[in-house]
Amino acid sequence: MLTKKNFFTLAIGALLLAAIMLNSVGCAIKVQAANLMEGIEPNKVEGKTSDEKFIGATSDFAVKLFKKTVTEGENSLISPLSVMLALAMTANGADNATKTQMEALLGGTKTIDTLNEYLYTYVKSLPSGEKSKLKIANSIWFRDDEYRLTIDRNFLQKNADYYGASVYKSAFDGQTLKDINGWVKQNTDGMINKILDQISDDSVMYLINAIVFDAEWETVYMKNDIYKGVFTNYDGTEQSVEMMSSGESKYINDGKATGFIKNYKNGDYGFAALLPNEGVDVDEYIASLTGEGFVSAIKNAKTASVTAVLPKFSYDYSVLMNEQLKALGMTDAFNSLTADFSKLGKSERGNIYIFEVLHKTFISVDELGTKAGAVTKVEVKDECEIAMDYCVTLDRPFVYAIVDNATGLPIFLGTVMSLG
């Protein structure tokens, strides 16, 4: 379930303590586990360039998942990309109805093989620089017990080829707990300290994805751009906060909300804010969002002068996604009787199924820029059981996103319902 109000601090996008973390970042942590990627060299694979079908299906998944994870009156934040990557890696081990359901959720009519190709190219195309950094890492951890789990090497090969995943065979003891949490902390630049409190006796695999976004504003705020203001919380109470004012050049109006896009250094990514119009309830606005509508609003932002007023804010967020994913059609994967992960491996102890999909995020927005992080864990068990044209002041609940400007797709998507 979602965390209570004020249990916040972003984390871009997004995700899976079922056992995969994407390893395309920095130096690896020193883990006390056998790296099974030794002897498995990533093959050179062909990807698919993002097109309208991919963008449409991905934005649809992002907005549907966002709407399912929002709780009335509470701040929220997910990284749809993190969740997508973690689940796609897991789907490489699925078959039959389980695979069909995961494909339908993640890629519309696309097969997992096609989705692998799209995601491979898309992730590689995402820019990362000194002042605008985006890091993505994946890892797979599984129990060192052949009776409990025999891994299909084709599953490992696919996740090496398309996701660059590190794969570790470990005892699933106290050291493994330290290794996994250490990996999470390192690959979120310390924004998220851990994803696991303990390792269950029934757990056989964790697939983990981590994403870090750390960018400076294209134009940072100066001292005289910051003033004391008032933010009206979701419950009607007023909160004294520091407001940051700037002149922006991209204005959004989707008919129900107005907003702006403020770019980060190099212009590859932007902070998009959407403030529901007076008389439009924020919950009703969120319910009306669609993937197509969101991307259209971002891509069709009007060039105009905008006075943009943004509060400083920082929070973290945690959500268990099992029920939301089931509601979106991915039911068999969570059922110990019906799940089919035969392409992942097998256990002599019983059927393999997804026990839990846990997503954690963190965000901090201030005068210098934005830091955000996300981790997704997929846990797998075996059965036994100036004169301006417009002005937008974010002084009441609003929706925001960190978007890839090239496609308009949200890397992170969240709400601010209250501050302080």
C-alpha cells in the first residue's frame, strides 16, 4: 500500500524487488556472490527505433499504472520506465498465458521479443551528461540451490543481450541481504538505501532495476527568484513554503489543466507541470488522463512567455504494485498455481511465481535542479506457499513529470498534494 502523507522524496520513472537491476552504471559493488555472467557474453543484437506504436503503448502503460498507484490526498511518484524494464526482464522467463498477459500489459500487441528490441534501443538513446545525468542499472540475484532453482541459460542470455543485467548466484543469507541493499544504494546514488528488510526462506530470485536522474536546470534560480509563498494542501490547510519564479517559453493547455515545461541542461529532459483549472478537481483530472493525451500535451506545448512559479519540494514514496498490476490484467504471474515461468527456470520444490513487485522512489526539486531515484524489485518465490502571455503558479495540488523531450514519454510521473 502507499506510504502516508509526508513519507516522500522522489526517485525517477522505475523498480522490481522480484530480482532484476539494470547494470549500466558506474563501477560494480563488491559482492560476495558468484557472477553468473562469466561465460555469458552479451551478443550483438539489433534493436528497434521508437515509433508511434511503441510510444503509444509505453505512454498508455505509464499513465494506467500511475492512475492505479495514486491514493487520494497523498503525494505519489513512480518511474514507469523502471517498472517496465523490471517486468520486461521477468517476462523473458514467462510462457503461455502468463507471457501473453505480461505482453499485453507491457507492449500492447507486441511480443516480448519485439519489446526487448524497442527497450534496448530506447534505453541506449537516452542521453546522459555531466549536468544532466540519467543512469540505469539491472541485476538478477538467485538462490544457490539447484533443488530450489535451476536457471534457464537462455533467460540469462536474453537479459544480458538486451538489458545488460548482472546475474548473481548467492546463498540468500545475511551477506546476500547486504549485497542487494548495497547494490541499490550505490545505483541510486544513495537516494534509496535499501529495497529488502529480509530474505524469505521461500524467495528464490530477485530481479531489480534502478534509475537515477540528477540534472541541473538549464537556467538556475537566483536569490531574487526565490520568495516565501503559500501552498494550499489537498485538505485545504495552508503551508508556508519557498517558491521559485522563472520565465519559461513552453506553455501547456490540454483543456482541463495549464502548465509549463522547464528544461534541464542540454535540453534533453524537461520538468513538466500540469495544474488543474479552477473548478477541476485534481482527482478527477488524474482519472481523465490518458497516455495519448499526456504525450500530446507535452509534444504540442505552445511557444509563449510564461511566468512559472514552482515550490521547492522533496519526498520519498513506496508502493507495493501487486494489486495494481493484477487489475491491469497481469493476474497469472502472481498465482502460484497458474504462473508459468518455465523459460526462467524450474524448482523441484514447486511452481515459480511472482510474490511481490515493490517500487520505491525519491525526488528533490530545488533552485539548482532535480534529483530523483527509483528502484523496482520483482521477488520470485517457489510454491510451498516580464510581460508574459500566461502565468502558472503551482500553489495547490498538481501533477508533474520528468519527460524525455525527444519522445514526450515520462521517465517519472507524480503528484504533489501537500507540502511540509
